[in-house]
Amino acid sequence: MVNYIEAATAPSKNTGAIRLYGPDAFGSMRKACQLTARCLDELAGIVRPGITTNAIDRFVFEFGMDHGAYPATLNYRGYTKSTCTSINHVVCHGIPDDKPLKEGDIVNVDVTYSLDGWYGDSSRMYPVGEIKRAAERLLEVTYESLLRGIAVVKPGVRTGAIGQAIQTYAEAERCSVVRDFCGHGVGSIFHDSPNILHYGSASDGPEIREGMIFTIEPMINLGRQHVKVLADGWTAVTRDRSLSAQYEHTVGVTANGCEIFTLSPAGLDRPGLPSLSR
Ligand code: MF3
Ligand code: CO
Ligand code: CO
């Protein structure tokens, strides 16, 4: 049985119940998420051939500190960095290190700031210099997958509608959807119920209600869907070493749709690709 609780009076841990947030929480989430979006905007001017992912990580840490925010991944379940940087065939949870990025790489940077106890979780793909047409197409398909998932969000439909929209589109584009990681409830907790799958059927999952806040963060591969986690315990890669991409937004459910809290104030939601009119 799914159950829904008013967030303001709920226990401060993930009990499996789905939190429903009010207008004050939406205001706080807008702030946390916009700080995350501004950091990702700044990175558009920083990611280039020769920069190391540790330098990106340092920037994310400093930007957070400068704005009174803590990077939620730092010391989270033993993870020791302020961001995840996932390059080429790395699907997610790539650990920043001292290896420089090179021309033609595609890298996902995933940032979650905690601001006044509210979590803003978002990630984007950054092309490093000139990239191949196949890589560019993967980025376009992956961002469009995210938008297709967001487009079906409204009270009364099940979370499975998001997965169905993403899977149907991505597979029609001859790409595959990673099954091993999912979106999640977010708000006053980093990873909360419910899980948001990026595949499946509109009849799956709990019903979406006004006041829910969650992420949608599809990982889409050019090759097959299967992944494995490396010996570091974090880095997830495609088994066939095909390119993988991911974009992530945090959204809040409104009376007739949803608000994207992590939209770029600069129109840089797809860095390196033409910005979409909205
Ligand atoms: N930000 C990631 C997400 O989208 C979570 C990263 S957890 C870490 O949910 F420990 F790997 F950093
Ligand atoms: Co997330
Ligand atoms: Co994230």
C-alpha cells in the first residue's frame, strides 16, 4: 500500500511514505535548485579539453561554500567528492580524479546542493570541445527523453507514465534505457520515496499527487542497456562500453502539471547544444 504524508509533519527519514509538500517547501526548493542550476551554468564556461574532473569538483565545492550550500554527495555513504563526473561510457557516479578531459569526450556533471536543509539535484552533459555526431545525437535523445518524461507529470497519473514515455521515445531512437538506477523523491531528504523508473508501463507505480517533489534522471545508452559497477564500488559503466548520457531535473507537482525547479536561468540546460525555446 502506498501512503502519502504531509511533509511538514512527517518524520525526517525515508519511511517509504510519499511526502506532499506545501507552498513554503516549494519556495525553499526553488532556491536550492536554482543554486544548483547556476553552478551547472558556470561549468559551461569551465569544462574544456585539459581540465581535470578534480578541478570541476573543486569548483562545485567552492561555489557551494560561497553561497552557503553544502554538496550533498560529500561524505554521503562513503562517497568523498562534491560531485559525480561521468565520462563517455561511464553511466553515472564517476569519481572526480586528476585525469584531464580530452577533445571529443562527453561528461555528465551531477550536483546536489543542500541549502537550508533543502536538496537541489540536477545534472547535465557537457561536450568537451568538438564531439562526434553520434555523441551529439545521444545528448539530444537523452535530453528529449527527460523532457518527454516531465511532460506527462500531473496529478492522477502513475509514476510509471514517466518511465513509459521515456522508454518508448528512447527505444524508437534506437537507444537503450538503463534499468539499474532511477529517479527519486527529493526535498528535505536527498534520496526519498518513491523511486522514479525510466522504463515500464503507465499502469506501474504510485499515483502522482500535487505537492510531490522528485527527480527524473534517465541514463540512455547508444548500445545495450546493461551496466556494471567497477571495483571502486561507485563507477557504473556500460558493459559493452558504448556511450552513455544522462540529464537530471528536480520537479514539483502542481495542480495541473509540474514546475521544473532546476531549469537553467541562462538557458543552458543543454550546454554545447542549441538552447530550446520555452
Ligand atoms: N546526485 C546523484 C543522484 O542524482 C546521487 C549521487 S550519490 C553519490 O541521485 F554518492 F554517488 F554521489
Ligand atoms: Co538524483
Ligand atoms: Co543527481
